Amino acid sequence: MTPDAHAISTVAQLLSVLDLDSTQARTTEDIFTGSSHPMPSGRIYGGQVLAQSLLAAERTLPEDRAAHSMHGYFLRPGDASQGITIAVDRIHDGRSFSTRRSQAYQNGVPIFSMIASFQDADPGVEHAVPMPDDVPGPEMLLPDEQRVEGLPAGVVRMLSDRAADVRHIDSPLFLPSDDSRVPQQGVWMRMKAPLPDDQRIHRAALAYLSDMTIQESILRAHGLFWGLPGLKVASLDHAMWWHRPARVDEWLLYLQESPNSRGGRGLAQGRIYTETGDLVASVAQEIMVRVPTAE
């Protein structure tokens, strides 16, 4: 990877958002503060608060006790023009596992609540669902920001300013697509410039990326797209399991599928692989999706 100055700048901005400040503990909680990414919608990107909440929890643990799972709920929309405060409750520390609760606040009210579990490295039985062998590699695909014909300038700029290089195997869902209406898709992704070697940063960056595009397996099943007038989509919850270490500045394949949608909600699931086929994480998210009706 030989990033240009703009790519380096976008990743540096992400790292600054993940660089939390800590303040004096209040009762049983550790308090952290951070900044927010500017967003065209004005709302905080969900992956940002996921990553920040995870890093805040990890800051209360030894480096060798790593996150293996998290379960979180998006409670309110966050304001991207404001900073964020994260309170971490040290729920439990055992011989091999620890549990932390992180709550992210703005203006004194919670916008996100998460419980995460952490474990020391342990030996044990091992298996993994293999990566499909018929997936085109990332070098065969164009970055999403080069597949923008017909998009508003603001959307093009937003894609260019992302810290991640994201490449859809099928058509990106910015505009109507002629692809088959199937509840699944694949996306290659990596950060546009190298990250520090700290695995905590890579776990947090993977959480950041895990919220990006996973909703689209639901939209794709019904021929929906992000630019559809009147479409409303909001993440309700997010769960993630880290299986193996990985570098997020190297190519990762994000395979996504939706087993169900009903009642204004849709469920999406994902598996994340290295380019060499190691399964590094699993993801699940439920979203609210409201489709405009013809009058």
C-alpha cells in the first residue's frame, strides 16, 4: 500500500477520533471523552461510537486481555457536531474473562449502550466456516468512490473522505441497481493508510468498519437503495464477535446476508475474512427500515 496525502489525512482523522481522553473516575465508572467525525447527515456514524466505546472499555484492562464479543444498542441519534462522553463500568474481572459496560452520552443523555467481554489468550478446539473460493479479489474491483456516476457532489466527497477503501463486489447501492434482488452481498474493505501495530486499534477499527454496508443485504433483497426518496433506515442494535487477530489496513472480505425482514425491521449478519481466508469476526445487526408508500 502506497497511500497518497489525502488517504493519510483521512486515516489520521480517524485515529484522532479514536484517541480518547480520560478524566477522573466517578464512583465506579471511568470517564472518557472524544471527538466526532463530521457527517453530511449531521448524525454520528454508528461505527464511530462502537469503536470509541470499545476502546474506552479496553483502556480499563491489561493489553493482553482482548475483546472477544460485544452487544450494543443505539438509543438516540448522535450529533456529529459535538463531542462524546463515555462512561465505563467495570462489571467483573475473573481469572480469564472480564466484562465491561460502556455508555456513550451527549448532552447528559445516553445515545449508545454496550456490554463487552474480554478474554486472555487460551488454547482450545478450533474450526471456522471457510471463505468461498469464487469471490473476485479486491484488485479486480474499483473503489466505491470511482463508481459514482450520477451521484450528488456531496456524496462523492463523502466517499472520497472516508478512511476506508470499500469495494462492492456487486453494484454499490447509492442508486437503483440492475443486480438480482438477493438478500446478500460481498464487500472488500481496508483502511487507506497503515495503522499502528496496536491490536486494540485494529479491533476498534474493525468495529468501525463492521457498521459500514451491513444494512445493504436487507435493502438489496427488496431493490431499495440509499438515494431512494423517503427511505428511512436506522441501526437498532449491533453485536460482534472477534475470532482471530487481523490487520485492518490489509484487505478484508465482508460477506453479508439477511435471513429476515418484517414489521419495519430487518436482520443482517456478516462474516469477515482476511484475504488469505482466515475468519476474523462475525457480526449481526438489526435495523429499522421504513419504505415510502405510493400515494
